[in-house]
Amino acid sequence: MALSKLKSFFKENLEEEKVDVSGNEESFHIEKPVALNYEDWGFQKGGHLNGSHICLLQCLARIREDHKRMVRQDAIKQKKLKEPLLTIRDTYIEEIDQKQEECSLISQEKVSNLKTKVEILEKEIISIRKNPTEIMPDKMSKVSFIIGLFILFALSLYLFIFYSSASFSAFFKEFTLNEIGVANSIFAPQAIKQAYQDGITELILIISMPFVFIGLGFLIHKFQETKGAGKFLKIGLLILITFVFDTILAYEITEKIYNIKAANSFDTVVPYSFELAFNSVNFWLIIFAGFVVYLIWGFVFDFTIESYDKINVVKQAIKARKSEILIYKNQISKLEEQLGSLKTEVNELKIKCKKMKGKIDGVIIDTAEFDKILHEFLGGWTHWMTANKKNQGDIDIANQKANEFIRVNIKTLETDNLSTV
């Protein structure tokens, strides 16, 4: 692109001005005398060529080629100019070596090791499926699970009946004299039916109450699975909450029974209190009929889940290995992405090295020195034109064309900084 600009520049200026320089052919091709600097030589050549604009451009072009030739022949200066480029190229080579080592480490060690682990786990899965008895627990685990499941179902049914009846008796039931026995006060066979007749809200409350206690028992199991001493505090609080809840239900029921008896007694009866409740067998019977069963339900649930885990050990073992395989494959994918990125960087550095080698093998021009030489020659040329009273317009045109020539050439050298000749 820069070369085409130069050709276009010369074409426009050569067509613009036709000057006969045949008589000065010898003067035009003469080289700069060693004793003269470029400014004096420009003054001399301006006189020989009568300040011609075209001849000025031709002289500047000749100076450019002579300067390139001299620079090319000056091995010491070229070596000095190329030192920064050699340093950059060596840096590129070091980066390439470093990144290639990283690529080798990733592909030959990290990825290879992970793939080996994946293969081992896949073989273990095949082996477990072929011969599951190798990791099966004792045969009683299945029996224990079935028994535990049956007991858990029975206890859940009991808790549902007990707490739905007890909550109905405590919150909604109005006792009569023939219903002041413990059995009648706790177990209300018609609790759900009567709650439905009283309204949907009451029915929902009665049906939901047993699940509150079952949920508390489930939470005990979940807290037991956690680690740390804090789980014992949480389990203790759950048990305490359940006990307090059962105490309130028992107190409410026994208070209703006590008040019925008091209302139908001819003796003076003291008001019902917690002291009386704690001394009542019925009070503790109601609590333990619910609270103890609730604790048993929690332990049986824990035991049943443990038995299930044992009989499900084959599936769990395969699942665990598949999870490990997935983790390793994700790590492999990330490493392969990193490897691809490193290879791209290596290729980019190799391209930079190749371009840098082209510059190093070419000719490096000191643009600052080149710019100084051309402007010195131009200064001498225009000095002659001024001294010989040439038209100021011609002087301005000479400066304009010469400066454009210098600008284009300097830009070309800064872009390539190597000889295209």
C-alpha cells in the first residue's frame, strides 16, 4: 500500500511539470561529495538543476536509495538496530517453550491421569453389576427393612389416630359424665366425622395435627445425619418441644375431665393446676401414650432408613462412581479447553516470530536519521532558490512536494522498517 502511494505521488508530480534536464544529466547522477554535508549538497544540486520540483523529488529518491544501500552495507549499525528485535524474538521463543511445556504437562500428565481414573471407575461399575454380592451387606438387612417398614406403618397409623383424637378432645370436644374415662377422653372414634360436620377448618386442623409430630420425628432423623456437636442440641430442642406440646394436650384433656367431676361433686374442689396434673396418673398416661410412641417412631424410622441404605448399597456404589466419573470428565473438559487456548497462543507466537525474522533478515532503517538527511537536503535546495530570488510560490511548492515525499517515505519505513528492494 505504501509503495503504491509512492508510485502515485511520482506519477502526479512528473506529469505536472516537464523540465529538460538532459544538459544536466551528469550533475543529476553525481554522488554526494564526502566533504559536503547534505544541506550544502542540496544547495549545490539546486543550482545545478535550477531548482526544478521534479528534479528535487528525483534527488530525494536517489538519496533514499543511496542511504538504504549504505545502511545495508553497515553491518555494525544494522546489528545495533536489530538488537531490540532480537530481544523481542528471544522473548517470543521463551514464551513458546514455556507454553509448550505447559501443553505437555496437561496432555501427558493431568489429562492422562484423569482418563486413567475414569477407566478404572468404569471397570469397577461393570464389575459391581456382574457380581454385586462382593459389596452386598448381610442378608438380614432386607428382612430388617421389611420389619421396620411394617412397624413404621403401624406406628404412623397409631400416631395419626392418637393425635387426631387427642387434639379433637383438647380443642373441641365437650365431655359428659359417661366420657370422663381416659380411653374415652383420648380416643374419639368419631373425631374426623364430627370435625367434618363442625366445619372444614376444624377438619383440616384435626387431620394436620398428627403430621406435626411425624414431621418432628423426621427432623430428628435429618439432624442425626449432620455432623458436629450442634446436632445434639437441635435434637434435644425438638424432643423438648414435642414433650411440651404433649404436656399441653394432656393438661387440657385432664382439666376438662377434672372440671366435669368438680361440677358434679357435692364437695368443695380446688381449681385445677399443674400440681394436680403432675400428680395425676391419667395426665402422664396421655403424655406417654403419644410422646413415647413419637420417640419410638423416630428411632424406627432411622433404623428403617439405615436398613434401606444397606440393601441399596449396590445402587449407591454405582451412583457414587458415576458422580466421580462426572467430576473427572468435567476436569478433563476444562483442561482440554486450557490446552486448546495454549496451542492457539503458541501458534500466534510462532507467527510473530516468523514476522520478526523477516524484519531481522531485512534492512532496518533509522527513520529519525533518514528524516534528518532529507530535510537537510531540502533546506539547502530551498536556500539556493531563495538566494537566487526564485518565485516564492515555486519555493512553497518545492517545500510542499518534498515534505509530502518525506512524509510518505517515513510512514512506509515505520510500517515495514525493512527494505523492499
